[in-house]
Amino acid sequence: MKIEIYPKKILVTLCVVIFALMLLNLLGIVSKFGFDHDYVYGLVPLFDFDTEKNIPTFFSACMLMLSSAILATITHIYRRGGEAFIAWGGLSIIFVFLSIDEIASIHERFIEPVRTLLNVSGLLFYAWVIPYGLALAVFMVLYLEFLLNLPEKIMRLFLLSGGIYVSGALGVELLGGRHVSLYGADNYGYALFCTVEETLEMVGISLFIYTLLRHMVERFSFFTISVVGVKHPG
């Protein structure tokens, strides 16, 4: 059995799911702040972008893990072909960490100690952005040559998808932190910040998955999954 995978169709499917999740999240926000119903048979927290261990979190973690799996596949193909593969393998490991972080909220454990150590507030209220921002800067330096050696279209898609993801994960998080430090988290404003942040992250990941699949199609001239059945005698 041969399963053919089309990058554009996968991107469209992921975007439809993201839109549906965003819409359900927005309905939950209206229910919570407009009608004072913050549970509704568990449906509000189930789709709340600001709540952990629910469907949006699971979906994001799965997309990050899928990215890691595709990166591992690319790594394996390049390695077998005798081409440079270490950078691809490093990306695969990074995305495994990001997936685990999405589920376990590892970054949030940095908030209190870093905030206390550096005595920051306002834009840096969620102080985890400091160590993660520094890690991103180091990553960009280490991977600059890798990015420049990619095919031009793929490089642009890498930068675009990464830019969208980081603008949500770090950029909007900075603005959300300032909002919380001034007005608290239990209001429409912060809920909308969370909506924009998580939506940008999910869109960025989905575009990155499309980019990786497109790279496989263009670089290796194929991308299919073949399942070969073994016939047993008798």
C-alpha cells in the first residue's frame, strides 16, 4: 500500500484545525467573560488557549513532535547519502524538547527564579522569555550558515515560519506579560493576548511542517510512505 502525502493539503488541513480551535477558544472567552460561565460541562477549559493539558496544547505538542519526526527522516536520508546531516539532527532534538515543553510547561518554571534574580516586571513579567530569548540568539548564530546554505525558497519559508512562531511565543508573550502586570490576567484583554500568541505559534509550526515536506519533495523528488505486506505461506 502506498500513501502519498501532499504538503499543501496538509498545510490547509492544519490551518482548518487551527481555525476551529481558535473559534472554540473565542466562544469560551465570550462565555467566560460575557456570560460568567467559565466551565460549561468542561468545554470552556477544554479549548482554552490559556489552559494547559487540553486539546489545543495536545495539538500543538503533536505538531511539534511531527516536525521532529520529519526532521529525523531528513537527517536519516542525508546521512545515508553521505551528506551533512548533523544540523538537521540537532533541529529534530530541539523540536522534541519544544514538544515536551508544550506539554510539561518547562519554561514556566523559570518565571519566578529569573524574575526574583533580575527583579524584572512589565514586558519581562513572564521572565522565562529572558533565558529562552538568549537560547534563541545562540541558536541563530549557530544555525546561520545552515540557513544560508538552504535553497532560497526553503530558506525564506524557514525564516517566515520561525518568525511567525517566535513572534507569538516571545513577542506576544512580552506584551501579555505587561498587560498582566498592569491589569491582571482575569479579563478579556489577556485572553485575547493568549489567543493571538497560541494562534501564531500553531500557524508557525504548521507552516514549518509544510516547509519540511516541500523540501523533501523538491530535494528528493518524492515523498510517499510505502507499507509492504508480507505474505505468509499457507
